[in-house]
Amino acid sequence: MTSLAFHGAAQCVTGSRFLVEAGGRSLLVDCGLFQGLKELRLRNWERPAFDPARVDAVILTHAHVDHSGWLPRLCRLGFQGPVWCTPATADLGALLLRDSAHIQEEDAEYANRKGFTRHRPALPLFTAADAEQAIARLRVARYRNEFEPVPRVRARLLPAGHILGSAMVELEVGEGTPPLRLLFSGDLGRYGAPLAPDPAPPPPCDVLVVESTYGDRTHPTGGPEAALGELLRRAAQRRGIVLVASFAVGRAQQLVFLLRELMESGAAPEMAIHLDSPMAIDATEIYRERAEESGLEGIEFHRGGRTLFGREVYLHRSREDSMRLNDLAGPRVIVSSSGMLTGGRVLHHLRRLLPEPENVIVLAGFQAEGTRGRALRDGARHLRVHGGDVKVRAEVAEVSGLSAHADADELLRWTSGLAAAPRQTFVVHGEAAASAALAQRLSRERGFACTVPRHLDRVEW
């Protein structure tokens, strides 16, 4: 018997955790943090409905923390197996886990020092030591190379096009004849996106687990360049500061690349770009070192040619470097993480820039329910930041074309690569409406038998 249980990313966009059990062994595909609504975040603190000490191995689709960020907690609760991923995901994952632990500890310390916590004292979800335990368990598998994470289960990682090193996970469980084939899409990227390859065609499968982050909508046609250029021109006229809330891995690199191209082409006025994220700076170095894995060999990452970090791009690694931005007037651009305004340095900039009407706050990707980014997107006039209410007077702009997620049409395009419909399709990693909409389209247009699972649902074969 083979079973699949949904311990996360079921009718929500975060906390990806899918438990496969077969032949007395258990395998976790992804081990992510829940983000957004408080009821979801509280799950991070709960003991899971499976025993972490009995999980034999983990396979990561990519490094973003909603897919990898609960690994330190899993290790603290007794997990001792290997964590399989691509080489780039191992590099980026180590970076993200260390940074996440640092933010956990720093936010707890800040909350205790400023006194805006109900907990006495506030504690981090996990520590730097927990993160190092998780990092020590990372094992690499290259794209398309078969490996055996647990006995009688064969696995392959295929390019997903979302960020550097992102993968879909193909499993063949050898208990039956023929074996049961499961395919986990992970987060699928867009077609023709900068700094990322197109998603690989899906291999034949009996069971498909597909993401649906944008399952009920399509991205604007024509790319984000026009919208970004217009925002920069307006900010320059007002001598304001453009604050871009960005994910540090993938999105930050894409943003700086596009901003410099706009300025160098004359489509936007020249202004300084400040990348205020040590993790984004380190991630860019990994992009350079792993460029061959995503076909990025033709891009210069530092100087000359089509630069990612070019003229008038300033890197802010230390806290002191970040604080110096408080003394700089506009126009200029600050790119800082996190992408949904859930934590990190961007909150300090947000608190300072939100009350001033000349400034622009740019939301550059998906904003989950319960996040500050979602509240701003939905028109909030006040925002809770570091225990205080901040008035929203700055312009708030969403540039959805920057998303690294495939939209509904692109998800349908990707599934068209399957010559035969899977026996079962599970639509995950989306809010309930988005998952339901994609399930309906897959059923109507592809003839797939679709289910939108609920949290902790379990199926058997």
C-alpha cells in the first residue's frame, strides 16, 4: 500500500508538506513554513500529525521558506534523515535557513526589548543551531539523475523554472507492477521569464500534485516593464522613494536586472538602486556560481555587458548600512525583503516611508491572506508594524507581472504536456478559490479527475 497525506499547502499557499508512505518507509516532499493568517502561522508551533523521528527522508522542490523553512523545526523534533535537493537548492537553502533563523532570533529579541509581545519572553520558532542541523542533512541530486531516497522508491528532479535550482519531483514507488508514478509540480515558473528556464514538460504520471497559486487568474500581457517604468517616472517627479518588497531569492535578482535595463534603455529615469538584503546579495553570488544550471551564462552579474549589479546599484549588507538609508532623500529605489512584508528589514523602511505621499510601495508578487502585503493590496489605510499603527499615505502599487509563478493559462499549458490524464490530480498550494478554479479548468479542459484536498487529508492506493 502507498499513501499520500497533505500536511500543508492544502487550500492555502504556504507550508508545503506532503507525506508519502510505502513499504514501511515514509518520505516528505517539502517541509515548509506556514505564513500569512495567524491560524496558519500557529501550525508552525504545533507538533505535526506524523512523527518526525519516523520520517526517513525529505525531498525539497526548491529553497523558498514556504517549502523548506520548517526543516530546522523538523530536526529539533527528531528527524535524522537526508534532505535531497538540487545543488543550487542546497546552496540557496543553506542561505535561507541561516537567514530565517537569524530573523527568528532577531525578531524575538526586538519584541522583548521593545515590549510589544504577549509572550514573556518571546521565543524564536527555531535557532541558528537548529538551522545548522538541517543544513548538515542536505544531499544533492542533479536534474534528471535517478536516486533512491528510501528503499523501493526511485526519484528524479526536473527543472520547474521557478527560481534557480527549483524542481518538480517524480517518484516511482515499486510496490506494484507497474510501479505507482507520482509527480509533484513544486512551484512552476513562467514561460520566457528572465533569469529562469521554462518549466520542463511533465513526465507521465498516475498521480499529479500541482500547485495553484495563480490558479484563478492570469498575469498581465506584455510583462512588468511598462508598469515599473511608469512608477519610477512618477516617483522621480515627486522626488519620492520607491520601496519594493521582494523575495530575496529569485525576485530580487530579477528586479534589479529589470530596473537597470529600464534605466539604461531610457524607459525610466536614472536613480540609485539600493539592495538592502544580505541574503539577496549572497543569493546573487550563488546565481553567478550556478549560472550554467539555468542557462544564465550570457549574463554578466557584476560589471560589463548586461549587468545585474551595474552602475548606481548599492549593496547594503550590515545593519549600519541599512540604517544609513534613513538619511537619504529621493528619488531612489530600495529593494528589501520580505516579499509579503512579514518580517525583516523591509518593515523598518515601511514604517518610515508609508506616511509620506511622495513615496511608492511596490508589491512585487503574490500576497497571502493575513500578511501586511495583502492588507496593503486590499486598500488598508493603517498598517500594524512593530507594535504600532502606521498611517498609509504613500502610493501602493502591485506589479503582478513580476511573479515567478505560472498563472492559470500557463499551468494549463504545462499540463498539456501529459499525453494521458493522470489517474488522480490533487490541486494544492493555492487559496481555496484559486485551487477550486484550477481544478474546474483541468477537469473541463483536460479531462482530469481533480480533488482539492483539505489539511491532513490522506489517500491510499
